Amino acid sequence: MFNSIDNATLFTVTPENLQNNGGRILGITGGYTAGACIVVLARLYVRRVMLKTVGIDDYLMLLGMACSIFLFISFSAQVSFGIGEHIGNPHLMSNYSAVQHWAYFHAIVIVSGIAIVKISVGFFLLKLVQLTWYKKLITGWIIFLVLFTIGCLVTLVFQCAPVYAAWDFQYLIDGTGKCYSTNTYEMIAMINGTANIVTDFVFATLPLPLIIPLQMNRRKKISLIGVLSLGYFACAAAIVKCHLLSAFFSDADYSYNDSYMVWNDIELNAGILAACLPTLKPLFSCIFETTATMISQLSSSHGHSASQNKFYDQETRDMKLESMDSFSIVTHPYGYWMADSAIADLEKGDKKANGPKSRLSKSIAEDYKETAPETDDHNTPKEDVTITVTSRSTTP
């Protein structure tokens, strides 16, 4: 891996060799980081403001988001020093020590962040289960993650002796420092990647036995399973990352592609997205209800305005009213008006009525019941009101 430094003497200035992939790297990682940040903030709003129940899983997720933000800062710094350029580019090679310095801490944070997000999911699942054996199973996986992550971090922190040799190549040049071989690096990364695939799969699967026995509408059950199974996307990202692993250590131009490190970042942010989206149901419900109410109010206002333009007074009540499919005529302080048949049933007091067929109908029915005058059995107002009928023409 470090032998690539010697390629600086072989670098030829051509349009192809001067290509820079840094913008693409920042675009991908920045997009995923921004998306993860939005859902974490929304989760904290739901827990802190709406539910007022912030737990350890929320604090851990916030810590995982902090890791993601640090990684984007790290990517930005490395791109400014030459990551995204071809190996041998003078700009990259003159800043190679700085790139490796950032990469050292980058690797530590990415391993920590992925583990923290999974541990957060574990604590979230502990809130959902009541069975003792199931709690013990989840707790066991959390303990395994903690111990495994500590082991990985120890190998990363002390990959070189002294530690500074990980980014200061003078120690390697004069023989006073020693680091793991490339094969050792690859083996450690493969073990960590395999463990991530297994734990991603386990934490994505653990909620399923809790949902399948529930007595609920099949459509709701499928949607709930789908939301809680978003962790499989993080598992898929981990699989892609492992596939790219061997190519990363054997690629002589890894600084230009950098696909392995990008997929590390995608795995972390996909895990954050998958873990936070199921917690946002109260927020989505609130948004949908507010939107439905606004539409109902606007529709009611529009209907009242239309009635003033299309209705006209008649001097007699003996006019024949033509029936219309799916609509009935009901009384109102302002005259007769067309309403959904379900609302007409409510007006007549029919106990077998199906009720409003939509939130809009329900809103109209409630408004009507509050303002409708008392009527007799023939549906005629007892107080003097102006009687209006619909006209099939826009003019009297």
C-alpha cells in the first residue's frame, strides 16, 4: 500500500492523469450525510417535543450522527489534500502524509460509528419486547458488538509502532517504525466486514418475530415489516463494501477510486436512516392529519363560495327537485344543498348509516351538524329560511 508513493517518479502529466474524482466522492458522501442528519433531527424532535421520552437509544444515535459528520469533514480534508486524484499526482504526493493522518482517524471513527448505530438499534428493540428470553438475546448481541468493536479499535489504534508511523513515513524509511503488512490490514478489514454483515442481518431480522403474530390489517402489517426491515439496506452496503475490499488493497490507483471508503460511509448512513425512519411515525401522522384538515377547510370554503355563485332563490317551495346519483338533498340554514349520501343519512338520524366516507366528508358532516336547524319528519325547517335549489344552468 505504501509502495504507491514511489509512483510519483513515474507520473506523466496528461489530461487523463490530471482527472479529479474528489467532487464525486464529496457529492455521494455529502448527500448521504445530509439525509442521515435530517432523519436524526426529526427523530429527536419526535422524542423530545412530541413524545417527551428521550432514551439512551436516541443519545447513541446522536453520537452515531456525530461520527458521520466527522467522516464527511475527513473526506473534505482528504479531497483538499489530493484524494480523488491519481496516484503519482504531485499535489497528492506532496500531501500524502496529511492524507494518511486523516485516514488514520477516519478508520477509527467509521468502525466506532457503525457499531454505535447498531447498539442504538439494540436498545430501541429492548423497548419493544416483553419476553425475557428475547431481551436476553438482544442484550447478548449488544455485548458482542461492544467487545468486538473494542478489539477492532485496539488493532487500528496500534497498527504501527510507534503510532505516529501510521502517517509519518520517515519512521518507516529509517527503519525505526513498523506497521502491519498489507495482508494483515486486509485480514482485519475482512473480519470486521463479515461481522458487520452478520450483525446488520441479525438486527434487521430481530423485529420480525415481534410483528408477525400481531393481529392487525395485513396491509398495515406488511408496511410495518417493511419499515422495520430497512436495516437490510445497511446489510447490502456491507456486502458491497466487502466485495470492494480486496480490490482496494491491490489497486495501484486506490486514491482515485476510493470506492471502499465511500461504501464504508454509505453503510454507516444507511444504518442511521434505517434506524431512524421507524421512529418518525408520530411526525408523519401529524403531518398527514394537518394536511387533511387544511384540504378539508379549503374544500369547505370553496364549496360555500361556489354555492353563492350557482344557487338562486325561488318564490315557491313546491318545485320538484331532481335526484342525482350518490348525492342527497339536506336542509341548511342557507337553504337546500347537495351532500354526500352518507352525510344525508346522518342528518336523518339513520343508525345504520355507514358514516362519512372520508375525512373531508367527516369534516363537512361535523360542520353541518353544528349549524343545521331543527327539522320535522318531512325534512322541512321549522324556522323561516330561504330555500334554494341547484340550477343546471349558470344563469337564472
